Amino acid sequence: MTTHTLRVRPDKIASVCSPFELGPYLSLRRQPVAEEGAAVVGRVLTVNQQYGHLELRSGRPAQLVPGDLIVGVLGARAALRGFCGRVPTKLEAGDELWLLNKGGVIGESDGATVGLGQPIRIEIIGTPERDDKPLRLSDYAMPRTRELPARMPPVLLVAATCMHSGKTTAAGAVTRFLTSAGLRVHAGKATGVAAVADLLVFADNGAQMTLSFLDAGAPSTCYRKDVPEITRTLLTHLAAEQPDAIVLELGDGLFGAYGVDEILDDKELAAATSTALVAANDVIGGWAAAERLRERGIAVASITGRATDNEAGRSKLRKLGYAANNIFQQAEELYRVCCEGLGIAVPEGARAIGPEAPAHDE
């Protein structure tokens, strides 16, 4: 079969394409590759006022308009408060897919989401190539590791009941507290769907190294069987320079489709976790998540998130046997219990200041 190639200049390149280090011009293969992690070039056909931006490689959100030529990657998503979709099993130039997240993951859509409507529709033009090979994330991934190093730094696992529960805010704040006292912190995100924003939060708060599943060749961890191996790979690389602590965020939540439970069920990964921070939107969710971690031998330093916004939730969680500290109101105590769980003395001179609380949305 003859492969026809074109030279194109896309209008916007999504952050999920960062491993490719693309220039302004691409060599485009008209026959797209229907594989998870394969790059695709597409033309924007529709708009979505609620979810209408593409995250660029810099992390800047860029407004999409019909006619934009964009570069993304095929992948899956199963977001409780976002879009859901899967990798197509076959794909031809001219087929239509959907933009599943702001980071540029593109796939078939499972339908509309209440409050967001339908995702942006994309006409697939082809697959970018380099040296006559289609671009795939797996070809640009760090080497996989099957075992953790014998000597691991203390690891703080940040898990949640679901997305948008406050885990990234809390993880970033703990990172800032540790680094403000001169401790070296490396941070990573082991599950979720690719976007650079969370890693930028870690970097902005002083983390000296940041990695995510994207660096291991996955556009998302949705429906994958290798999430524990991805997590080992990230922890191995984050531990290589022996930082004082590692902060590892698990995107999405327990019982989701992103592999969080598979990580928790892995005995080696559970043993490598010094302590955990659980973000929750309600009391029952926070308690259930903390119980699930405890059953797997993972100590829970504290529950945080919307479930701890006032004393009603905090007092109930304490009665259920868990520390409950709101990152906006009890930051100093939250930092203290995290340090205790990590086996780190509370650093002298560390700034025990929580982030600014957002406006209430009800």
C-alpha cells in the first residue's frame, strides 16, 4: 500500500504531545494509526463553551475555534465529572472523533456529560511521522522497571474519592511546605489523563523533579493493565537521586477506571508508601477511602478536601477514627501529620501557610 505524506503546520499542539518535541512543521501520513498513544492531526469542527480550550505544551490554555488544525494523541477517558471515551479500533482520514480532555487526548465519545454537553468534534486528517515512522508515545517513553529500588525515600501517596476533590491543591501545598525548609522533593502523578497542569503545580511549589504516566508512554491510565508497572517506573526514576521525600498523586479516585485500586492492591507499592493523604468531597466517601487504604496496610495521615470544610465534617471523621484537616483552615496540623507519617521532623523555618481558599460555589 502506498503511503501519502503531506507537510503541514498545525495551529495548536496539545500538551500530551510534549514527549515528541515537535517543531512548527510536521510530516503527515494520510493513513492514521488506530492505536492508543498514536499521535493524530485533526481539524476542529465544533465548539464547546464550557470545555473549549486546548492545553498547550507550555501549560497555557488556548481557545479552540472551528477550522483549527490541532495535534493530539489517541487515548481513553472515563471521567466522573468530565468526558468519557475510548480508543477507536479502526481509523481512516476523514473520520470524526472527539476531544476528550484539555490535554489533547482524542478518541471515540461515550456521549454527553451533564453540565458540559458534547465534547468538541474533530475530523481526523492523518498521523504525524518522523523518519518514516508514525509518532507513538511508547517510542518516546522512559525505560520500564518491574521492581522498586532497594532503598526508597519516604513516599506520600495522595489519593481521592474522585476528581475535583482537592488532592492536587493539598499535594502542592505539602510540597511547598517541605521545600520551603530546604528539603528536596520529587513529585509525580501515577494515574489520570494527560495534562501538564498538575505537574506545573508541583514545580511551582518547589518540586525539583516531576514525572507522570505520560513520561512512561501512556496518554491516560484508563482501562490499562500495566498501571502498577507504570507506577514502579515513576517511583524508580523519582527516587534515583534520593530526594528527602516523594509526593505521588493518584489522579481520579478509588473505584474508577484509571488503575488506582490496582496500585493499592499491589503489595510492593503499598509497602513503599510511608503514609497517605485522602481528599474527599463528603464524609462517607472520605471514611470509605481511608478504610480501603488501611485494609491494604497503608497508613492514612489525614483526610482533607471538601469533607473537611467545616467542623461538621471534621468532627464526624474524627469520631470515625481519622485525622481530618482542611488545607485552607488547618494547614499547619495537616503538614505536621504528613511529616510524622513520612518520618521527617517538622522542618524549622518551613512556611506553614495554606493556600488561599476559593470562593464557595453554592
